[in-house]
Amino acid sequence: MKIEICRDSNVHSLTHSHCTLLRLIADVIKTRMMTQAASTALPYKSTMDCIQTIWKTEGWKAFYSGFAQRSVYMGPLWAIQFALNGKFQDAFQNRNMAVQN
């Protein structure tokens, strides 16, 4: 049982890290567009203009700024959530079976 929890937490934490990589791009673009009013830079004309400007001026790595910080605080939460998910499912199923009998 202990091995399953460790395996599940590692697998799910790794899976969510990959999801974060994909979602982070949208978060960076959204944040840049939301904060452009407070900036002295020229405003973006559209979402595509924002993407192109970031790509040209800062490079592709700018889309992943904040990945390390997000992984540090979200990784353990995902690991705990999915490690305990199976335990809670089993407990609720056992409880429902006991109620039905």
C-alpha cells in the first residue's frame, strides 16, 4: 500500500508538471495583457500581437517564467491530492457498501 501511494504521488506530480508547462503560456499572455495598462510600454493590439512581441523581445523562455515557483508550491499539493484520492475512493465505497447492506 505504501509503495502505491509513493508511486501515485510521483506519477501525478509529474503529470501535473507537464500540464503546468502548457497552462503557463496562457497565464503569461493573460497577465501581460491585463497589466499592460500599468506599463509605459506600447499596448498590445491583440493576443497574437502580445505573443509575437514577447517572442521577439524576450524569446521563448519568457513564456515559462514562473515555472519553478509554481512547481515548488503546486507539486506537493498535487502529489498529496492524488496519493490520497484512491484512499478516499476506497473509504467512500466501503461506507456505501456498508450502508446498502
